[in-house]
Amino acid sequence: MTKAVGLLKRVASVATFGYRRLVYGLELLIPVFDLSVRLYLAQIFWTGGMVKLSSWISTVMLFTMVYDVPLLPPEIAAYLATAIELGGSFLLAIGLGGRWAALLLFGLNIIASTSYGQLSEAALQEAFYWGILFLYFVLHGPGLISLDALLRYLYRRRQATGGAEEGVSVEAARY
């Protein structure tokens, strides 16, 4: 009986070790996943903004005659949507102000989905999935492969070494 218990403990130990290694390996992929999803979303909305810019008269006509954007005049809505698509997708791609960029694009996604009454069920479903991905970045941030993470690292490093350097400079200034 004790041999069976010992064997069971060894199997459990090996299984636990294997599980921990698997989880560790998967966690190493999280920054790559974050970056790839950010680039995917940014590419979609960057392309939309560039299409709007390439034919500005058509864009304003669409916002005037087709899209039912609430509260804003059509031309201002066109400018705002284009600026959010281009600026937000650029910031999301590089991960600078990633939460804010994702929040802006999330809002634009909702307004675009609701203001165009002729969206197909598939297009609405796709907009829903984009919205979930944007919310992921609003809640989680842009991840480790981002300018936000780099700036946070540099700030913390400066804070950690700043006190020592200040102390030296204050002492040097006294003499």
C-alpha cells in the first residue's frame, strides 16, 4: 500500500511540475499575443481611416447621407472619426497611451456599429468581437511589448536611482 502511495505522490509531483512548466511557457507568450492583437486591430482601423482620407468628399457625403451620427454635424463627425481611427490605431500599435487609444477606438466602434443601420449580422458580430478585444486592452493595458511598458520601466528605474543621485548632488553642493 505504501508503494502505491509513493508512486501516486511521484506521479502527482511530475504532473504538477509539467503543469507549472506549461503555464510558465504560455505566460511567456502573453506579450506576443498582446502585440499581435494590438497590431491586428490597429491595421483594421488604420485602413479605415486611410480610406476616408483617400476620398474625403465621399467620406463627408457618407456621413451626411448614410451614417446617422447623433449630436454632431456630419463634417465634424467625419473629421473626428478619421482622427480617432488614424491616431488611435497608431497609438494602439506602438502601445503609447494604450488604454486611452483602446477606449477611443472602442467608443468609435460602438458609434459606427449603431449609426449605420444597414450593417449585416456578420458585420455586427465582427464589431462585437473588436469591441471585446478593445475592452481587453482598456482593462489590461497594452502589454509588455509597448511604449507604455518601456516608459513605466524607465520611470521606475529613475525613481529607484533618483534618490541616490540626488543625495550625492546635495552633498556635493554643500562642499
